Amino acid sequence: MGEREQGEQMAARGGDGGSDLTAGSCGKDLIASGSGDDLPASSRGGDLTAGVGRQVRWPVLVPVLVPLVACLAIAVPDLLFDRVPPLIILLLIGPLLACVRLGVRYTVLVCCWAVALGLAMGLSDGTVRTLAFGVHWSGLLLGCALTVYAARQRERLVAALAQAREVARITQEAILRPISRTLGGTQVYTRYHCAARESTVGGDLYDVAVTPYGLRVLVGDVRGHGLDALRLTADTIAGFRELAYTAPDLTTLTSRLDARLTPELGPEDFVTAVLAEFAPGEVRLVNCGHPAPLRSGHRIELLEPLLPTTPLGLRPVPRQYRVRLQPGDRLLLYTDGLTEARDPEGAPFPLLGEAALALREPLPDEALHALYTRLINHTGTALADDLALVLCQPVETTVPVRVP
């Protein structure tokens, strides 16, 4: 590929919305939008350096200046006018503002400023040697010391919270492992989007296992959101990882997984799921109330089960069905975040048409990127629901084996 073609592809990808995480990334997808600040200085009619200064320096300085200006506004009337009653104790407003917004160093700076202004107020009206001034000024010193202590405690809490969030992020990524590799003769690529703001794992799930019976893939959707959904997601993945290597077929695996999950589910909880097992020249499927997988090759089609069954937790009767895979065929497993996405007018995402275009990309990760970009372009905003995408493409296709 020439340099010009590579440049055009990079430019096209940059114009897709800039929201792409690498294939198989797990976490929130950030939708970056262009703004005037990204334009050259000449196109905005102003100086780029000046624009950066206004946008970067002032937001940093404002929280520092507000406490300092507040202290000065309290001190100026007493410094200029003799009949103004002493307001030394009110100088604590500045340190209080600093300790709730700034760190220890800035709080100490504001405290020094407040103490100096308080001393200047006593010197200006000649009350610096009086008992009343000593009491007020001592109270100011004590209050400043307490605000510095409060700022220190706040910094410790913020650091502890950041550490807890990092631990949670690592734990969640261990639950949903990003995948972009060849497993058991099949290329597997994943894409995940979590709608929750403070989490990277939601109610949608996926996992893979290379077993003695072939590569097995699970994609599911837990009912609900929040911590309960996260707990059920972890339980479902843990059950699949435990049972996938010993169950002789998908129907047995599904029944055992349902038996394991049912005691953990509430009266209204359930898990929709589709399980796939790749064999030479074919894929075997069990669908428990989940959106049908999509096969892309010479034609694109949904692989609906002949007899649908209920989700896990609702006493499903799993039935396996087999689908032939031709050389170059791809299998897309997904959750309802793809099918239920709506544009601003309420129109659903045209899955078959958009998938047919996106899955033409030669590389699986580029195909997932193209599909996700088309989905974002359709909705016009960040997705409101969780989304899991798993794209599988066998690299070795032979005659299907006979199953007794």
C-alpha cells in the first residue's frame, strides 16, 4: 500500500468521530468532537498561543485567586475606613474556600495571606496591642491551622479514592478480558462499551475458552444495571470458565450453567445468552433468548434458532443447531445494545445493511471499528446502553465433522 493510500485511510479513520478504542478494548468509549480550538490560528483569525493561554492558564488560576480576592475584599474596608467594625475573623472565608477546592500548599498560601491581612488590619486602626485583637487574631490562626489539616485529609481521601478506582478498573478488566488474537484456529476480536459512568463493566458480557471440544464463545446480557448486574455478570463468566472445559456439548454446558446461576438470581433476574462452538467447517450454536448471531460471507444473514428457548434462570430447554461456515465467513455475536440503538428520530439501527458494509473490511479489528463507527453515526451521541461485540473468523475451514 502506498504512502498516499495510508494517509487517506488514517485521515478517514480520524474523521470517523475519533472515538475508537483498540479492538478488544474494555472500557468506556470516549466520543471526541472537533472544536474551533483544533483549527490553525490563521483560520480562527487569532493567535494560537494566546488562545491556549486563555483556556489553560485561567482555569488553573481562578480557583487560587478566588480565596485570595475574598480575603482582600474583607480587609480593604477596614484598611481604608476607620469606622468599619473589625472583620478579622471573617478572613477565614478565604482558607475555607481553599481547603475544599485546593491542595495543602495552596491552602497554606491563602492562610498566610489571610494572617498577614489580619495583622495589617490591626496595625491600620491601632488595635494590634489590644486584648480583643489578640483574641480575634488567635482565632484566625487556629482556624487557618484547621483548614490546612482539612486540606491534608481531603488530599488523602482523594488519593485513596483514586487507588480504589484503579483497583476496581483492573478487577473489571479481569472479568472482561480484551481479546484480539487467534484462538483454536479462529480469529477472535472483541469490542465493549459500558454505559455506566463509574464502571468499565456493565450488564453485557462475553468470554471465550479453548476446550478439548473446540473454541467455545459466550455472549450474554444480564437483566438490569448497576452493582447487581455487575455481580451477575461476574457470576455468569465465572460459571462459563468453570464448566466450558468439561461439558461434552453445548446443551450440557447450557444446562449446567443455568443450574449454577439459578440460585444466585433474584425472582425477576435472568441472563440472555448465546453459546457458540467452532468445529472444522461449521459452528454449533445454542441461543437462550438472545439476539441471533450474524453470519457474513457471500451473503449476510441472521442465524435464528428453529425453536427459541427462554433465557438462563427461566428454566430454558437448550437446543443445539449447526451452521456451515464457508472460507472467509465471519460470525458476529452481539448484545441488544446494537439492535436497540435509535437515532434522534427513533429509527432503529439497520443492522443487516450496516453490518454488510462494515464487515467488508479486510481485517477483523477494522471491521469492528467500522461497525461501531456506523452505530455512533446513527445515534449521533454516546450509546445509552451497554454493548458487547465479538467477531469470529475461522482461519482453517474444512469439511464439517459428523456429530452422532
